[in-house]
Amino acid sequence: MPPRLNLWSACRALSIRTRPAVAASRPPSAALAAPVALARRPLTNNATTPLPPNSSNLPPPPPPSSSGSPSAASPKPDESSALEVPTSPENEAALSQLRMIEYGLSPLDPAVEGHKFGLPELPLPSQKNSKYRYDGVVEQLTRLIMKDGKLAKAQRDMAMILNYLRTSPPPRLDPSKPLLPGAPPAHHLPLDPVLYLSLAVDSVAPLVKLRPFKGLAGGGKSLEVPIPLRARQRRRIAFNWILDVVERKKSRGSGRTQFAHRVAEEIVAVVEGRSSVWDRRLEQHKRGTANRANLLNNQVKGQI
């Protein structure tokens, strides 16, 4: 049989909680009575948001009330120091940026907006290009070392050559075979292996080459005429001479470092005047001097 529904039994099941009386002596808060300055809400077609009025016109905050529970009292001096947030220039800058964003302003400079280190100045210098990040002489000689299109292996060999020159003792220069004018002292060369390599190649580079003109010497013979060379042509011929000497030398072992070490040893021999490349350069210049009269040939003048 279902229980009987009774109004009094339903009211008896309700829980009623009394509200504590508020002290009548508590003064009304001045902060509630003071007018609150609010920013005027802008329209949707406004480009910027108006700034709030100056807070200096607002009344000062009320003094803290003496009544209340002990937990609401002001913290002790030692506790307030622990609750304070440490300030720093970075925090101040971040807060100022947040305020500008709140007012609809851009806190970042347009030149560096969206970039951590800013945009580079155009046009870029030559050493900032990834294709020309190496020294011009090193890049050209690396291409001459390369075989079968294996550029990575040629670059590794060039790095071994430069490391050998950097760790080798200072060379002993030969006064009879001087280097280029203005060269640094011998004990300075291992400190700059790129300069060491460039100085060795440029010192034995020929100044002229002999260009044959067929049939101009009579009887079907070629007429050899000395032609001046540009800097890249001079370095290419000189380094090919060095590679020819290296290829003729016997290998003293095996391994990926043998070729690079033989090339580096030959470069040291060039600087010290012990390499046969000096004799080849001298022979080239002698032939150019002996055939310099062929420059006056009328048939040659129009073809040079």
C-alpha cells in the first residue's frame, strides 16, 4: 500500500538555514559609493578605442577597516615581501605591450613584426649567399679536385688539406724562389690556411699562355703567340700542375686521407721552393718571352 501524502511531512523534510545578522555599525564601503569611471564603449566602425579617463580624478581608496576576522587583517611585513611579484624590465615591457594591445594599438615595430631578429637589409652581400659562402679560391680549387661529380668528397678533401696546412710547422722559405710581394712572414702562414693555400697557388701561377695559330708559321706549322691570363685562369693552370705532380708521386698507403695529405705536402713544397712546379712556370715564361715577337704578325693582330 503506497504511503499517504501529507503536507506536514513534506515540510518537515525541508532543511531551513538561518542567515546571520549583519552588524549595523559597519559603514558602507566608500568604493561602492564612489562613481566608477568606465571607458565609453566604441562603435563598430571606430578605428581605435578611446583611452579611459585619467585615474587621478578618482577619489582615493578608503582606509582598511579595523573590524573583521583576524584572517582578513593585513599580512605581516615578512609575509608581504613573499607575496610581492618581482618586477624586471622584461615584465614591465610585457605589461606595457599588453596595455597597448588592450587599447587596440600594435606594440611591435612594423620593421620587426613577426620576426625574432628582424628583416635583413637588401641587397644581400655576397658572403650572405649560401652559394658563395666559401672563399673564391677555395671554391675554385675544390671544383678542380672533384671527380665524377662527387662534390661532398672534394669538400672533405679540401677540409683535410686546410687542416694539414694549419697543423704543419712554419715553412722554410727559399730566397731564390720568392713568393708574391707583400706575403706575411712564414710563421704567420699556418695561422691562416686559406691564405697559405692561395699564396702557394698564386706564386707559381703563370702570367701568360702560348696560343697556337695554325699555318701562320709557314709550311703548315703553328705560330705560338703569348696571351695574358686572368686570375682564375692562372690559378686553374697552376693547381692543375700541382695535381699532375701529386698523381706522379707514389702512394705511401691507403685511406681517404692519402690524396689530401699528398696535395697538402706538395703545397708546402711549393712554398718552400722544393716543388718541380717552379721549373714548369719558368719554362712557360721563357717560351712566352721567346715568342713575344709573334704579336707583331699582321694576321695575329686581328685574332687576339
